[in-house]
Amino acid sequence: MAENKTKVTKASVTEFINAIDDREKRADARKVAAMMRKATGKRAQMWGPGIVGYGTYHYKYESGREGDFMITGFSPRKQALTVYILAGFKRYDSLMARLGKYKTGKSCLYIKRLSDVDEEVLQQLIDGSVQYMRKNYETW
């Protein structure tokens, strides 16, 4: 069975964020980090070389594949700040309608700049996703 490639590392989250060249992206990353810390009560950890994650949950698919992954996290990528809303977006239609300018994938929220979205709504979205993950999965 294939193993999850994205795992917790010993790399420094602070060094990772401080190394972001773009000053505004670095400030955005710090704000999102604070939002996620508030939502989870957990310290940030690097997941692979480019994802800052908070908390852990255990998943198991019908196929038998299982593993551990972060409850929420973000990655300050070149094209957009990627925010991982692992609960997905279907249950958050009213929040998404008020969020602002963004794109989504299955569980990825892509934001060019934090100033493009309502930060209070983003916090509610992160909070809701974390609560959903804790209710539906084994978390720590």
C-alpha cells in the first residue's frame, strides 16, 4: 500500500515563513498562521518542504488505505496562498458567498492576497473545518 508522501518534518516553521521573499505574502502567512493556531490550539509543524500544518487526524479509506494528515494548514505558494480546508466547502456555502475573491479545489482554497478576502469569514471557515474534522475523525 502506498504511503502518504506529505509527512511532518523537523524543519522550522519560523525559518520557512521568514524566508518568504515577498513581504506581503510573508505578512499574510503570519496572519493565517495565527488564525490556524487560534482554531486548533496547536503549534505549527512543517508537513513536507512547503506546507505549514496544524494538528493531526487519522483517516481510513474503504480501500483499506489509512494514514495521518494535518487537520488544517496552508502553503504560501508563488501563484496563491493555499489554505487547506479539509472538511471541503459544500457545507460552507453561506461563508463562501461572503468570503471575497478566491478559487477552490477539492479541499484547497486559493487566495492571491489576504486583502482579497474577509479575514473574519476566513477565520470562521477555518474554525468550522477544524470543528468538523474533530467531530468526524480521531484527532490530536
